[in-house]
Amino acid sequence: MELVSTERPVRLADARTSAALAAANPTISDVARLAGVSKKTVSRVINDSPQLRIETRKRIELVIAELGYVPNLQARSLATGRNSLIGLIHDNPNSQMILGVQQGILEAIRETDFALVIRPVDRGSPGMMDDVRRFLDRQRLYGVMLLPPISENDELAQHCAELGCRYVRMGSAPLDDDAHSVSSNDAEAVAEATRHLIGLGHRRIGLIAGPHGFRSAAERRVGFLAALAEAGVTLPPGMTVRGDYRFDSGIAAASRLLDQMPPPTAILACNDEMAAGALHAARQRNLTVPRDLSIVGFDDTSTAAHVWPPLTTVRWPIQAMGRSAARKLLAGSEPRMDGVTQPSVLPSELVMRASVGPPAMS
């Protein structure tokens, strides 16, 4: 709890003093002096910190109102060498995933002075590191959040640290220490979804895997294979086809799986876009879902609920991950976030809808 200064505040009844300061663009030092507190205490009031006595808060708010004081963010930026911007750096083809992260971040910073800057990069470009360095130097960001798959790049994280830029890495598995990492439990979540299919009687289960270079794709494949092995189910040749997390690749991959003889009775796709593509491929062949083919997705984006039948899917807590990442990034600068432990691992969960049922010949 903030201790009240023993220095007696200047009486605000002196209208001449207040008027003079107001006309001269009052500073946080003026507010602190007149209220008889430290500048840090004034900052806590500005940032709506709960760590203040009510009488202290009221006195400072009165001084701020009398003087017409407005926090000077530009001056603070010049003093600290950083401004009130946080960055989101990504190279991800899943637009709904990016939107979910943004929503979580914006929720976390809604009542702060911080704003969000989004920077897409090309992880395949030899100039990516130089691009990131120019971006950080130009924007003088307070910190950045790194989305998969570039968050999996240890060199990039080290690059941020060397530039003195705070960072938090997001991914499908822990990528760093707790202060710099927010992750989900993709392998366990996909294993649960696969066990559900096996429990319904499915044994020929096709996998539409994610693209090379994505930790999420690897984690989800590991969970799928682990659940099959646990149940003693052998994956026949040709039952795994790789997609790129886009709808069209889901159609192509599902078509290849359904060309197998015999075809799978269920398909697990590593994201909802590809699962929707699998649903489209099934309809092209006059297959009824889930009577002839069960389909499971991953993410629980709006796509999963809007297609017909609605997709059984794994809900990826991407919005909560974005919120937690932003709060970790701002810990120490936003008093309201101090002392609040943010989770480093947020569990996914299986969402049951109408796209899954027992196989026709169970």
C-alpha cells in the first residue's frame, strides 16, 4: 500500500497559483508538489492503480482537475526512450487466428495508454532479421509479442533481447521461461479428440496435418499418433496428408484421403479452415457428415460454428493467450497488472458439435 507523504499539500484555495500553473501547461511534478505526494503516486492515480488510499486518490484527482493536467505521453516517450506502443509480429496464414490474438491484446490494453502495432514478416526471407531490427528501431516499441511460427525462432527472441525490447513468445508448447512465454497444450488436446473418435468405434482415421515449419503442426501430429498408439490402432499408409492451414488445401488433402481404399471413416484436420475444406470434399462425393464420414477441426473459429453440420473441434484459447501475453509484457509498467500472476499454459478443450458420430459399419 502506498504511504501518504508527510509533506503538507499546498492549499488549492490559492486561485492565482492554480490559474498560473494551468496557463503554463502543468506537469506531473506540479501535481505531485501541490498534492504533497511523489510523482510515482500521481502516476498510479493516472493509471488507475488500486494500490492507493482513497483520501490520497481523491486529493490527487482534485489537483489534476483544478490544474487541468493532461498526461504528456510524448514527453514520457522522450524521457524513457520508448513509447506507448506494443507490437504484434507474425507470419501466419490463418487470418482468424490473427484476429483472435488481436482481440485478446486489445482487451488487455483497453484502459491503458498503450496502443497496438501489427507487423507481418516473411520468415522465409533472408532479410527477416534486418526487417525486424528496422521495425523495432523505427517504432521504439515498449515490447513485442511474437506469434507462431516465428515465435519458435530462438534467434529472433535473442535479437529482441539484444535490442532491449521486451518480448513474449506465443506457441503450441512452452518456448521460453514463464515471463517470456504463453502456450497451449495442443498435443494433449488433439490426443483427447482422437480418443473421442476411437471411443465411437473409428479405426481408420485420416489426418490432415499442418505445414512444415510450424510447431503447432508437429505438436498436433504427436497427439494424434500418441492416442492411436495408446489404443493399439495402426495408422494405415496414406492416412496422413499435409495441408497449409488454408481451406483449399483441406479440400485437396481430404480428397486424397477419400481416394484410399477403403477410405477413412473419420478425418481429423489440424485447423478449422482445412476441416471445412474436408467437409466440402465430402459433399463433392455425396457423402453425408457424420453418417458416412466424421470430421474434427482445431481452433474453434467462427468457421466451425457456421458451416453445416457445425464442426466438432478443439477450442484453441488464442484470445486468452493474447490477453495473457499482453499483460505479461506490461507487467511492471501498468500498476493494475502488478502482482497478478498470468498463466503460462492455457489448456484447449474439445467442443462437441454435429460433425462427429459413430462409423456406419461399427
